[in-house]
Amino acid sequence: MKHELKTWTEHFQDVWDGIKTFELRKNDRDYKVGDILLLREYNLDENEYTGNTIHKYVTHILEGGQFGLEEGYIIMSIE
């Protein structure tokens, strides 16, 4: 499944540069390993999308309710 997600500029750039290799999200879309994330850069100061996008694959999911992560949230490893 493909998920289109808003990503703030400072985080988008880190994903682009390969520094940020995870996404912390509310699991309101039933994310699964193998899903594709279409990350769309969003400039919070301008309140608009920049037009920059990047595709990432979900390779691992850590479910909330453990390790201090709130229930209903997940951390997705992406590449």
C-alpha cells in the first residue's frame, strides 16, 4: 500500500540526506512492512507544500505500548 504523508522541511531534508531513517507516526492507516511512503515536503512557515517528494519503503515497524512509545503510535524504519 502507498501512503502520502506531509513531512516538515527540516525532517524532509534529513530523510533526503539519509540521516533520518525512521518515521514516528500515529498508526491511523494500518501501516505494514513493505508499504511505500510518499513523503511530501511541507513548509510550515509558508503553510504550503514545496513540491519536493521522496519515496521510502517501510522495512520494520515497532508498535507502541512498549519501550516508552505510546499505544497507537509506531516507529517505522525506512529505506
